[in-house]
Amino acid sequence: MKKINQFDIFIYVLIIANIIAMVLESHKFIQVQFSKFFYYFELISILIFSFEYIYRIVISYKESKWGGVKNYVFSFFGFIDLISILPFYIKQFVLLDGRFFRILRLFRLTRVFKLGRESKSLRLFIKALSAVKSELMFTLFLSILTILFSASAIYFLENKAQPEVFSSITASVWWATISLATVGYGDIVPITIWGKIFASIISLVGIGIVAIPTGIISASFVEEIINSKK
């Protein structure tokens, strides 16, 4: 593992401070009382993280020219470094709806992933995901097809009995998703006999749908760990 220098330690401390600040800022009375502090702390943090992003691009160029820059910019951590600062600049130049801006602020949380830059385990996990990305894409495609099929089926089975709840296939997607994910919040439930039978079958299918990507990722991760120890 590469030796962590003082600059990296400073960045890690700043990331942790940013996460703490974001949590504290969610409390209304703290946000009102220390609004200026939070604003300037965020501004200074953005400037530092922006400098870090440019610094890593320069270092990548010095090490491997434009190929190194491309590898960094399109890497997992390059992406994390970018989206952790990008919303701030978007807000400065683009007039945003308040709700959309609040969603963008969630990207501040991605800064926590920067802590894993030197983590061997995280790198192995990312490598494991990359090794099975085609299998995971197929699983995602299969999941989407199953959700659409389930939403369509439950719509035709329950629409007459519950026209307000299962008003359309798109409205039924929520039920299909939580049922296949085996979450089952209970806010939407079938009441007809055939609807209940179908829901029971889908719940069992959902166990397999969830287990497939879990098994693929676990097997790939174990394989990467074994290879790293050879």
C-alpha cells in the first residue's frame, strides 16, 4: 500500500469534518444559528477539493501523460472526486429549483468514499465488480423485465378490485419492485384470490432475483482476495 502523506491525511480529516457538518446542518436550530459558518466552511472545502482534483490530474499527467489523466478522470475515485464538487459549481451558474438543489446536496455525502482511496479492500471490491459487470448487467436486465411483467400481471388481476391503487401498470411498478426485493412495506397489497396467489409466487421469485447478484459479487470478491494473496 502506498504510504499516506500529510496532504492525504489533511484531506481525510477534511472529509470527516464535512460529513459531520452535513449531519449537524440537518438540524434546523443549528443550521439557523451557524448558517454563515456552514457556508464558508463549505466554500473553503470546495476550493480545497477542487485543488485536490486538479492536483491529481497534474500528477497523473506527469506520470503517464494524457493516458494517465484519462485513467484517473474515468476511474471510480476520479468520478467521486468530480461529483463531490460539481453540484457547488452548478449552483453558481445555473438557476435551480430548490428541491433539485437539495437533491444535489446529497452528493456531498460521496466525499466519504474518498476515504477509501488507499484501501486495498475497496480496490479489490471495485476490481471484483468490474470482473463481473456483464453478468451484473444481465441480472439488472432480468430484474427490470421481471418487474415489468409483475407490474403488468398485478394490474390486470387487481385493477377492477382496486382501481385507485392499481390504476395503471406504471402505478403498479412500486408494488412489483418492493415485492421482488422482498421488502413488502404493506402499503399496497392485493385483495383478490388470484392477486394473492400471484403475489406469493412473485415473493418466492424475488428471493432468487436478490440472491443472484449477491452470489455473483461474493464469488468474484472471494476470487480477487485469493488472487491477491498468491
